[in-house]
Amino acid sequence: MYLAFMNIGGQELILVLLIVLVLFGAKKLPELARGMGSAIKEFQKAKDEFSDELHSSGKTDVAAKPAPSTVPTVPRIENPAGDGTVRPAAKDTVEPGSATPV
């Protein structure tokens, strides 16, 4: 018999169980086992609740942020009213070297 937990073999496992039996007695072992089982169950429950809370908080943070496509990344610069330079409209194309739109 091989137990993968800390490389404990069959002989070592029997020795540990014998020591536990001598220390606590035969009448206390079922009570100890129940207590250990309930403690492990409570630990698993708390771990799952914590994990669920982390995942749900991550989802609400993502949902609260606006979509990247709706957030302007470049500020819009308008022509000032007193500026005398002529700039092409956004739909017009300008060839390099020429000042007028094509």
C-alpha cells in the first residue's frame, strides 16, 4: 500500500494509526473523525465562497467599464474661428506636396 501524501508507506501508516489509537482511545476515534470531516467540509465551503466572490467581483468590474471602442483615444481639434489657414475636410484626400485637396 502506497500513500502519495509525504511518501508514507504502509508500515508507516499503520504505525501512525496505532499511535493515534493509543493516544485518544477507541471511543474517541469516531468523534475525532467526525470533527475532522466537518472541519474539512467547512474549509472547502469557505474556499469555494471566496473563489466565487473573486470571480463575481472580477466580472462586475469588467462590466462597469465602458467598451474600448466608445472611449475616445485622440482628442478632437477644431479649427479656431480666427485661423486663416485652410484645412481639408476629413473626407477629402491630400496628395503629398500639394496644399489643396484632390
